Amino acid sequence: MKNILIITPMASEMENMLQALNNYSNPLVNTYTIRRGYVGKVYAAAATALALEEEKFDLVAVVGYAAASKEFSKGDVVCPREARYHDARVPEGLDGVSFLTNPYPLVGSDEATIYTGDSFVGKEMIEEIKERFGTPRALFDMEATAVCQIAAQRSVPVVVMKMVSDTPELGCDADSFEKFVTENTDFSAFVKILENL
């Protein structure tokens, strides 16, 4: 049995996860605490740090929707193997800030990287990130790597579980994202993954 902290950025993601836990078909093996991290790196890091100060957790799970590269389809549930910032640029030879540029390993089985930055990504930005890092299979959010940074300080492993909401390289807009989020509220796949880790 694991004590798992779940971080969700948006209120709708938190509600979806609560509903999925409450409606899970089998008795839950693990114990869960859900915290809303809000959107953005600072909020996510703060929520994670506060939760980890208050209680000991065996695992942190970052759950919700994410944009993805064109190698994925809307609705895919992805658990990437690593997380890193896409908006951190550090001069070569500068010591002491490797946490900004190094990847964080994740408890995930999908050959993909989740890139975190305080920007909504579009087609051109995704293409530039994929080329810069040499990673074709990518997800994009504004929280995951910040959560990893805090969890790593406390040696707590992190799993990132994202449902692909949009693929900007293939075209999308705010309306298509909102429509997807409204119509795709079943997070039971996330609970199944957590219960079987």
C-alpha cells in the first residue's frame, strides 16, 4: 500500500480525479490525498512543497490534461519517462543550476518526455522544442517538472499521467481545448494506473 499525493492544476481535473477514485470498481489499495496545484510552475511547486511538509508520501502523481506533439492523438493517456523544463536556458559552464536543465526521471513506461514551461505552446514552439532536445514524442504542461524539482529534494518519486487534450502541430485553439475537457472527464484510467504501480 502506498500513500500517494495527487497534484492537479485545474479545478475540473481535481473533480474528475475525485469522482474516479470514488467510483472505482474495486476497493482501493492505496491511500490518496488530492491537492489542487493551480496552473503554472510556482503554484505547482508551492502546493507540492506544502503537502510534502505536512505528510510523508511514497509517490507524487501529477494528473490532468496536456498538449502533445503530433505523434499522439487526442484522448491518449500517457505516462512519460522523464520531465524537464523547456523554458530554462543556462549559459554553458555555469555551475549550481543543473536542476533547471537536467531531465527528471519519472515512474512511467511511455517513451516520451513532458516539457514544462510558463507558456502555452503552439505549433512553432513545439517544433523548436522537439528539435532543440531531439525528442519527437513530447507532452507539454505548466506544472510537472516543477513538482519533480520539489519532490526530488525529498527523494519522493513522481509519476506524471496526462490525457492528451490537443495537438497544436495539427491545429487547435482554446475552444477545441475547452470542448475536449468538457467532454472527456473520465479519469478512471489514471486510478487504474496508480492502483497497479
